[in-house]
Amino acid sequence: MGYARVTIATGATITDEVIADFGENYLPAAKERGATSATVIQIGPDSLVYMVTYPDKETSDAAAEWAKSMRAKASADYNASTTVHEGEVLLAQCG
């Protein structure tokens, strides 16, 4: 079914520039590292959820150092604190 890493980030106000940065940099980079999907969800004026799904735990683990570096970049660029959760995808429905 897949394996997902979910990052909750809180920091600077979510602006069009932040959204563009995630769309141009974070999402494509996740796909380049084997992600089957990457989603950004705004959950507050200064908070978002970044969910990346991989085909399996091995692919997720292979991208773990990159993901850590991207969290560090977000922390520096947006003064964001992050919380990370990950685990096996149990159910999904698309379309």
C-alpha cells in the first residue's frame, strides 16, 4: 500500500511565495526521490502539513537524509519548527 512521511511545520505566515516554493522545489524533489505522491495542506495561517508517500519503507528510508535536509531548509527559510511522523499507509483512495 505504501509508506508515508508527514511533516507538520509551523513558522512564518503561509504566503503565495511559500506555496510557490513548495510547488517548485519540495514536491518535484520528493518525486525525484521515488515518492508516488506529495501533498501540501495549509492547516493554519502559519502552519502546513507536507505529506509524502513512497511505494515502500525502503524507498522512504533512502530519502530520509534528503527529507531531513529539506526540514532544515524550511526551518531556516521560514523560521519553522517541524514535527515528523511516518508509517505504513493502511488505506488510500484517489479519484
